[in-house]
Amino acid sequence: MRFKSVLGAFIFILLASSIAFLVFIQTKSFGGLVTKIVTDISQKKFQTKVKIKSFSLSVFPPGLELNRVSVKKKFSDVENFEAELGKIGFYISLIEVEEKKLTFGEIRIADSQISYIFPKKDEEMKEIDRKII
């Protein structure tokens, strides 16, 4: 009898902590913490600014959604790249989970605006190389 009550309490604590963890991942403060970490890594390695507003977990299809992502990269004084992405979703395929392979089934991007400014070149293309076609 005592074993059943201990097991029931353990299952209840495990279930409550997993629900609390899922709720915490989707909060604004956790999104700010992850944004700071991602921005620091991208600044050091790629000299790129990345900001993520928040995260959400998708149940069906299972995956992770990043909300209001902005990316800024300056290559030179006249060349830069800016992107504001409303939502980026990384979803896994259920068939591959059954086969014990974890790969992305889909990557969806919605409500986006991308701006790439580059220097104007004066040279003209006279003829297109046949290898490209």
C-alpha cells in the first residue's frame, strides 16, 4: 500500500514539474535569456545581431516555434543584411520519430521581411555562361 502512494506521489511530482517546465519555456523571460545567449554567440562568432522575442512549443505537428526573430549583419559600409521574421517553426516528422531518427521534417517561415543592400557594380554582363543555364 505504501509503495502505491509513493509511486503516485512521484508520478504526480514528475507530471507537475514537466508541465511547469513547458510553461516556463514559453515565457517572455526565458525568451529574453535565450536571446541574450544566442546574441552573444552570434556576435562573437559571426558578428551578427540576433534577437528572439519568444518561444512556443507546437504539439501538432511537434516542434519549436520562434516568434519575432530579427537578424542584422553589416558586411561593410555599403553592404548589410537585415531580416525580420514573424515566426520560424522547426517541426519534426512523426514517422522519423517512430524510426528513432530525429531530423527536421519541416522548417516554416511566416510574416517575414528581408532587406539586403549591396554595392552597385558598374560592369555589365554581356553573355550568360552556358554552364549556368
